[in-house]
Amino acid sequence: MPDWTYHPLRSTAARVLGRRRAERAALHLLATLTSRPAGARAVSAVFAHRVAPPGLAHRLGATVPVRHARDAVRALPVQGAGVIEIGPVTQNDVPAVRAAVAGRTCTVFARTADPAVAAALEPYVDRVIVDAEPARSGSADGIVRLTDPAIGAAQRALADRSAVVLATTGVLVAAGPGWFQRVIEVQTPSRPAPGLRDAGRDPRRWPAWLWGLLVGAGMIGAGIGAAMITLGPVLLWYDNDYLGMRREQLTALNERLVPFLQHDRVTMAGTMIAIGVLYAGLAWGGIRQGWPWARTSYLLSGAVGFPSVLYFLGSGFVEPLHTAVTVVLFPMFVLTVVRRPDAPRWTLLPDGPEPQRRRALIGQLLMIVTGLGLLTGGLVVSVVGLTDVFVATDLGFLGTHAAPLLEGNPRLLPYIAHDRAGFGGALIAAALAIMTLSAWGWRRGSGWVWWTLAGAAVAGFLPAVAVHMVIGYTSVEHLAPVYLGIAFTGVALALSRPYLCVRTVPAGSR
């Protein structure tokens, strides 16, 4: 659930379209998506990770003008709003309000100054309030209409269990759709997260987060093992059997072929370790604390990463160790995601100083963009690996074309294709985890998010750059995406560290 309280993308849209048009465009886009069941589920997965606790679902919502009524009634409930107030409504607005509330899934109030309008709307809405200009801080109708986007203001208003708390359009513009979920999270009772000792010794009773932690550890171990093999013998017995060649013969065919294989596999090993760090972080910091979005992030990444072993159907080479790691870890992955998250166990801090939070949100945007870039790269590598195998810079480094290599050994290209496509699949899995962790986990005091992303960045980027430097594959065109990813990640982590890694609430923080 992104925290869009302030964001460069929203700010840019507001400057280009105007604040009111940008607001309308965003709301209309969400409403269009939620008009279909699949779209509603997708939007709910992005924004509504926590269901409102009993007693809150019908006391939290928004107040919107008639021009936004149709879109608000369709879009805001999947983000956590249980009540939508429309108003002020005039006689001319009655048809529009009737159309807006058709098929609604939430409670709808209508506000008007005209008793005749109230009578016309009464059959179509849950409540009619005859009040054209309500008091902003509260009124006799039992409704508190907030103009302050601070979560603390909503908390204070919700302390009165008889009050219905509605965010004004000004709050939604300032705080974004994530406002509802942040209020719900603060209002959700939680308890301390369990430790490893609480898991017990019986694997049948182990919690989901422990299995997730084991999958992460297994991925880290497998990545380290792959790196050791690559930096040592490079080829194992099954590689020699499949190729019908040994390392020396590959070197005789092309003196840069073995370093090229090493660069592919070290980069793949680093990505595996990065995935392990991401999975361990999501399990320990997210799933263990009951965050529903952490399970979703884990599921999305693994649902792509584990099936990538089937790329051998396109390459023709089945790697026994890759298959064995998948067979061992996949059941643990299933045990991680098959159950819903446990009861909430998180601790939330106030948003803190506004400049600090805004810098952190710029960092959030950079991390999401980095993840999107990695996702694009993974898709490209997968397609190239299963089709052409090489890109132009690869052939430039090898100093040859694909035909001589294929002539030297018909199995060589399928062998390399397996490595390349497998790396593409791993890169997609890592990218999905990075994007979702960055989009949904950005909360003040969530130091585990910062350390997880930092650890994954070091594991993924450092080996890739190092092996390219060592073997002399230094094409700027080839490495530019890596350098850009490093720059974006470094700036993002620097900007967000004070916000994510704070441990105490300084005096005066809100």
C-alpha cells in the first residue's frame, strides 16, 4: 500500500492537469478498474491489505461532491472506506446521485439543504442529512468531517465510538488513497511478534513465517554454492556429459567462452542471494508481524520464480542442481503462503517531521522505479535467452557470432540459453519482491524494510559489477542499466534511512 501523502508523480500530474483534474483523473481510473471483478480484486490487493476491525467498517469513509460521487462510490470502498457522503445535493443533482449509488457496496449518505431533495433521495441512500454547510470539525448529526490528513486527527475523532469520521476531498488529495488503510492499521489491535523459540520443535506446528525464513536461507545458500562452483571448476560432471566437452575444450573453441559463462552464473548467483535476502526479510519482518501485504509480495515473487525452472522446456538442458533446489524449497514456499497471516503484531510510529517523510517518499518512488527497471530487464533477458541467446554486446565480447559456436558444439547454445533464461526468471522474481516491498512496506520505523532492500541491492549489484570488471566485459551500453539501478537504489536508501530506520519517537513528533 503506497503512502501517497506527497509524491512527485502526483505533484507533477497536479501541475500538468491542475489539482482538481488530477484528482478526478486518479479517482476515475480507480473507479474504472474496480468496475470489473478482476480489477476490483487487483485494486484491493494494492490498497486494501487490512480489513477494518469490527466497529470501524461503518464509521470511516469520505465526503465528496456530487461530481465525484459515481467514481468515489465505486473506487473508495476497495481502499477501506465504508461510508461515502455525497453533498451538497441540489434538485438538479438527484438523477446523478441515483445513478452513482446504483449497485453500491458501501453505506451512502446524502447531504442537502432542500427537504424536497431529501424526500426524493431517501429511498436510494442509507441516510439523508438536511444540512448544506456542516461544521467542519463535527456537527450535531454525529459526523466528523476531517480537514487534517494527519492520522492522529482520525484517531482522536474515532475515539468517540458514536461518531462517523469522513475525510474531506482536501484530505484525500493531500494523503491519497492509502489514508484509509493507515487509519485502519492504527486502529487494529496488535500484540508483540513471536520469536524463534515460540515456534517449537514440531515442524507440523511451525508458523508460516518460519518456513518463509527457511526458503530465504535456502536461496542464499544455493546462491553461495552456485558462486563457489562458478569460481572453481565452472563445469560439473553433468555439464561435461551434456556438452561432451570439458573446460579446456571450451577455451580452445573460444578463449572468452569460459569467462562469459562465469559472468552469467555469478550474476545469477548474486540474484539468487538477493532473492533469499528479500524472502527472509519478508518472512521475518512482514509475515511474522501479520502484514497481509508481505504474504502477497512473497506469493507474487515466488509464483514467478519457482516455475522458471520450466524454462528448460525451451532450452533443452535440465540442470540437476537447479531442479533439486526447486524441489526442496517449493514445498516450503507453499507452506509459507498457503495460510493467511496471523493476528497483527506490528508497532506503528507517527509519520514524523514532514521534510523527512517527503524525502522518504521520493526514495520510495526511486525504489519502485528500480524494481520496474529490473522487471523489464528480466523479461528481456528471458525472451532473449529463449530465442537469440546473445545480444550484440555479448557477441562483441566473445569476438564471434553464434554460428561458429553452434558449429563447434550444437549443444552449446541450448546450454547457455538455460543460464540466460534462468537468470531472467530470477530477475523477474527479485523485481516483483522489490517493487511490492517498496510500494507496500514504506512506514516510519520499518527498519527491516530498509535493511532488506539494502542487503538485496548489495547481493544483486556487487557481484554483477565485480565479475564484469574481472573478465573485462566493460561495455558501457551493457552495464548502463546496472549503474543506473545502483544510483537509484543508493539515492533511495540514503533519502529513506532516517524515516525507515528511526527507533524512537522524538519529542514533538506527530
